[in-house]
Amino acid sequence: MQRSAYAVKKQSKALTEMKIGQSGTVAAISGGSGMRARLEALGVRIGSKITKKSALIGLGPVIAVVGNMEIAIGYGMASRIFVEVDEQ
């Protein structure tokens, strides 16, 4: 998988790799301009706070909270959102 020009920090995890309940800051988004525009419309931008609320087993959608909004993101799109996870 090739990543975009955005540098992914060493401590960053893909949203799909985060545990349920973990929070963090979006560090990078890997994907084309269409995908980034779609995520921006949902409130997911570099620097925004995001919390993983739930996920289906396997390759199902990921439910996350961004700001005060709960959103569902497909597995493929969620795997391209890299989050710098907060220390707990």
C-alpha cells in the first residue's frame, strides 16, 4: 500500500487498528482527493479529535465520534485514517 505525501508519525495507528474507546488526533489521511473531501464533509480532518466507538468483526464498518457527531466509515476508508493515539 502506498501512502500519500502526508508523513505518518511513528506512534500513529490506522483507525482500524485502534481499540474500542481509544481516542486520538488525526495525523494523516492516505488516499485521493475524493476520499479526503468525503472525510472532510464528515468532519474528519488532520488535527481533529476522533474516538473509536465500535467496529464489526472482520472487515465491517467502523463507528467513530468526531466532535459531537457519530459517524460510520467503511473498513477500507478507516484503514487509511492514521491517528496519533492519546496516552491513557
